[in-house]
Amino acid sequence: MEIKEMYAALGVSAEVYEHGEKVLADLTERFREVDRIAEINQCKVLHAMQENRVNATHFAATTGYGYNDDGRDTLEKVYADCFHTEAALVRPQITCGTHALAVALSANLLPGDEILAASGRPYDTLEEVIGIRPSPCSLAEYGVTYREVALLEGGQFDYEGIRAAIGEKTKLVHIQRSKGYQTRPTLSVKAIGELISFVKSIKPDLICMVDNCYGEFVETIEPSDVGADMIVGSLIKNPGGGLAPIGGYICGTKACVERCGYRLSAPGLGQEVGANLGLMTSLFQGFFLAPTVTASALKGAIFAANLYERLGFPVIPNGSESRHDIIQAVTLGSREALCAFCKGIQQAAPVDSYVTPEPWAMPGYDSEVIMAAGAFIQGSSIELSADGPCREPYAVYFQGGLTWQHAKLGILLSLQKLVDAGIVTLS
Ligand SMILES: *Cc1c(COP(=O)(O)O)cnc(C)c1O
């Protein structure tokens, strides 16, 4: 069968397919650069695995307390070496990215301390962790206060605002690399490094914590290479490589990470307990695959940006700018367009391709959200998925793709749905 017929069988018309090919023809150089970054990161991961002498005994399951769990301890050393940190906490007991961030914050803040969010309002679910939206067990309830300094109009840090906001009580600076559900530019590791140097020049003992969700392996360096005391993320995003079924990580200084271990399990126990429950193969192998899986997702994001930009939709990042995370925002402008886009992504999935996504109220979010995902791991956003809050400006946040070819199909089908709904006309 010809490729066009195969796409037709999957629901992509010849017109949409050819439109995609025209866009792709100009992306050869961009894709080459993505592959170059993946190659460097693959070397980094392999080196960390080899230095730590990863072997088959590390894949053995442990249960109960998990004392002397060599696989778990070795995985943590691999993460620490790869991200150039003194220590790492990488556990299936960390249930998601929000949990990892909650552990990192609550372990390192005491009553009377203040958090300073230097990249503006944090990711939606953190509002309850911090207590920006009142919530039981929030940091606010424990007497931790919060301040934020919004990014400037162009997305840069507001250095003067940040200087003015650092006070006696300021203990931890929160920096979010990815845009999350905002239409702002994502921060480069270089820009994050400059901010860290700046805040440490004002108050050297500040803890700089970077929410690294969606950013891992997109560049050849991580925020831990430019002075972050902790980088924090989810294993069902980039570093899990699509294979990790659960988990989160915190990599950073020994002092910070040790406290996180005590907060996650119990004071006195720390990192010494926590059985791996047979997940080690997935966590190691997922980390091994993560650089190339991230590259596939990036190619999808770059393709989507260029395709939708040419059709006149505002896209962030734009078609030509450099990438610092795997998220692509496309401002669709209406509820109908948002729903149509998500239907296309859903239809492309290997799992649950036959269901229709609908907007729904979600815990942790303050407006209805529509989500399209047909993933092997529930909620995995390194797998091809699209979601967006049903509010102005109706931006869809598109991410993932374990393979570039799957991401491509998803994007073509999203366009097909917009064409079918009469929202887009291809010339
Ligand atoms: C996904 C994400 C989180 C939260 O991770 P979950 O695994 O969904 O809890 C936090 N911050 C950012 C920037 C994210 O993208």
C-alpha cells in the first residue's frame, strides 16, 4: 500500500497529508539539531549507567521495607550523575510531579519561611500545594508564606522586582522552566542560570528549586548544571521514557535531597526504606530511552508549530524559535476548535482511539479541562496527548509522542478535524 492510502485508512485525507508534507520539507535542519541534542544526551545517560556498573541484579524486585535495595540506590546514583548533582531521590512512591514538588517544598521550608516564585504564578496544581488557593495541608497552613513576581511582558525575569521581593524570610526561590498552562515563553536553561546567579548574589543561602517538568533532555544541559539546588520532575513525562509506570525525581544537593527523603518516608528513615516493587527495569530502561523519546516529542512540537503557524494560529513557541520544553501551545480561539483538535489527537492513539474527549471539571484545576490521550500509562504526558482549559484564549497544549511518526499522525488528524468542522480551509 502507498503511504497516502495508509494515512487515508487512518482518517487523513490526501489534502491534509500533502499540506503536512509541504510543512515538513522545510524542517530538515531543525530535525537534525534535535537529533544532535538527543545524541549528546544519550551519551550522557549511557555514561552514567556505565560508571555506576548497572547490571541485571539491579532489576530485581524488592518488597516490604526495601532495605539495601541496590537497584533503587543505583538508579538514584545514575540520575545524580547524569544531572551532575550530589544526590537524587527517584522513587515509585513519588506519585506524580505535583507530589515531587510538594515533597521538595515541604521538606525544605519551615514555619516563617517564604517562597518566592520568580517565574510568576506556578503550575495550577501547585496553587493548592502552596496555599495560593486555600487547601487543607497546604504550606500556607503550616505558616509558610508566598510571594510571586510575574515575568515581564516579553517573558523575561523581572530582575528588579525579584530583588525587591527578596527579604529576611525568603528561603526558597521557585523557578518553573516550562510554561505549563500559560501562554508565555518557556525559559532556557541559560536564562535560569543567570537568574540563579543573580538571586544568590543577593542572598547566597537561598535554595533555588526548578520545576523541571517537560524540560529534561530538551537541551544538552539541565538547570542543575547552572546552579539549581534542586531540579524536580515526573517520571511519566520525559525522564521515564514512556516506560516508567509511575514516579518522580528530585535531584540536587545532598542537604536538600536528604530532607526530601525524610519528608517522603519519615524522619529518621529517609531514603533507606521504599521497596521498588519490581519497577526497576522500566525505570532504568525508560531513562535509557528518554533522550530519543524526548526528541520524537520535540519533532512533533516543531511540526505542529510550523503547521499551525502557517494557518494563521498564534503558536508558542513559534515555528522557528529554539525549544526549552516539549510543550506546544496553539491558540485555537474557540471551544469548538479546541474540542476538534483534541478529537484528532484522540483518534490517532494506539489505545482508546474510539472514544471522544469532552470538557470536564478536574481536581486541581479551576476551570473545565479537555484532555485527549490514548496512553499505555494512564495520564502519561510523554505519550501523545493534548489538553487545555476551556477558557479564553482556548489554547491547546500539545505534547509528547513516544515516536515521531505517531506524533505526526496525531497532528495531521487534529488538522483533519479542524478542516472537517469548517474551521480551517486549506488553500
Ligand atoms: C505536569 C507538570 C507538573 C505536575 O506534574 P503532575 O505529574 O501532573 O502532577 C508541575 N509542573 C509543571 C510545569 C508541569 O508541566
